[in-house]
Amino acid sequence: MSERPIRVMIVDDSAVVRQVVAAAIADAPGMEVMATASDPLFAMNKMRSDWPDVIVLDIEMPRMDGLSFLRKLMAERPTPVVICSTLAERGSATAMQALEAGAFAIVTKPRAGLKGFLENAATDLVATIRAAARANVRALSRVAAPPAAKLSADAVLPAATGTALHDTTDKVIALGTSTGGTQALEAVLKPLPATVAGIVIVQHMPERFTAMFAERLNSLCAIEVREAKGGERVLPGRALIAPGGRHMLLKRSGAHYLVDIVDGPLVNRHKPSVDVLFRSVAKVAGRNALGAIMTGMGDDGARGLREMHDAGATTIAQDEASSVVFGMPREAIRLGGVDRVLALDKIAPALVGFGTTSRA
């Protein structure tokens, strides 16, 4: 009796990559494509009923990035993963993060001539997948860093002990999001006028992703969108996105608001953490702030939004129907920190209604 074929799942948002890699696997004896998916959330849905032997995984994808998916796999059900990505160049920080998270091997895709490269590299890719299928899964899971203790925002800054100073005309909007947040933020930011109150954002993303994400949004929006740098002022018509791998806090300088970019431990297993941003907004802005928690897994930001609510801020949660994942908004609602639950297309008008002004 012949051995069962190695069953491979391909997770990549490029239809060309899925097609070429699937063809290479289909031509290889003793191997078959179990399924393909355009992003990790589609992959997870398929894996509920059928689990692959090996996963070929891209990093830069919509709704959930590959590194986050890899870490989730290794924490919950270790599975051999071959990273196939343009971002994972040999020796790069992204490649090291993937290996540290438990990836079996990395194949770097070129930024040009992708189809030809994959066709020429098919033999090596198939050999890598075969080796991955023989990998000691327990050893792979030990390579991955053990889950960090789930620290609260206390690990970065203490909770507020008094009332925030309110004597300023400046207002600030704080947004927190995770899985599904890239599309959600685009939907919220694109309609905003350049007179909307200054915005600070935490989107769970690895290092190197946030700058590219901010540049893309900046090209699509009337407001200015950029990756935040320490000491930048929060201005009307400007959205500052926390850089991957660093926490972002709101600070007060006289009557103005600034951002501070700091290192520190993971909070709720994230850096940047929504809870850290929201707590800082609660402390220094109080009722001059609006906070919105949007689509995402887990509970990061739920406690911070409650602190903003208790400090007098206006608070919003994205509704379940329009959320890719309802975890973060659901937890914020459960904790009693939400004034309004809104569909995604209603959030931008609420931000405009909170405050529009001219640049100072």
C-alpha cells in the first residue's frame, strides 16, 4: 500500500503564486494541494474541517499578516510552515522573526519576475516542502518563543490618578484595531476631511509593515497619514500610526498633544498595544478625546477604552456585522466602556461629528 501523499495548503493573496506553486506540487509525486487560501482567515475556516501536513505561507496579506498567523499556529497546533515571501530576505528582521516564531524554512520571492522564478525554483520548493513534512513538530514548537506573560498596560504606564486637564480647544481621536483592521482603517480614514481632529492609531502589525501601510493610506486619503515619530504634534487633518514593535503614548505639552514612541514589554502580547495608547489618552485628554475600537482578535484595547470612557471620553465600538473578527469590540462592550456601537460605514461620520477644526 502506498503512503498517504503530503497534503499542502498554500496561503497567499497572489493568485499567480497560488497557481504556480499549486502546479509545482501537483506535478510532484507523493504530494497534493489540500487547499489554497488568499489570507489566513480563509485558511483558518478551511482548517476547521481538514488540517494540512505543510503550509506554504506568504507574510504580507490582507486582514491578517503571515507572522501573526504563524505565531497563532505554533501556539495552538504546531504545523510545519514554509514561508514564501518577498519581505523575508535572507538575514532580514522579518526572516529572523519568522524563524524565531517557528517557521521551518524561508523561500524569498523576488519583487519582479515572480512567475518565472517560482517555475524555476519549483524543484527546490518541492524539496523544502518534503523536508518540512518530515520535521519534528514538537521541536518546531520549541523553536518558537514561548508565549509571553500577558501583561497589562501597567507594564508601560500607570493608570490615571486624577482628572485630565481639559483647558484646551485641541481634540484627539484614538483608534485601535487588529485583524481586519487594514481594510477597516482605509474605510474610516478615506472619507475624512482635512479638518477632522488629529488622530492616533494602533494597528497590530510587525515592524516594517506600518510605514508601508501609512504610505499607502496617505496616497488614498485627504488627511495626512504617516508612521509616528516621537515628539510629533497631533494636528487636525493628520493621522499618526504607531510603528510596529514600539508602543505609542499620547502626551501633553501646554495646550497641545504630542505622541511619544517608547519601547517596553508586550502588553496583551502586542507591541504596539491599543491598551497602552488608550490609557495614555484617558490620562492626558479625558473628555477631549474620542476612542474607537474596531475589528480584531483578543481583548487588547478593551480595558483602555473603559478607562477613556471613565475619564469622560466619547467611546465607540465597531458592530459585529461589519467586523472581520468581533473579539476586541465584544470585550470592550462587555466591560461597559462603549457609548455607541456602530457599523463600519457609520464610524467616519461620527469622527467628523466629534470635532472638525483648522490646523493651528
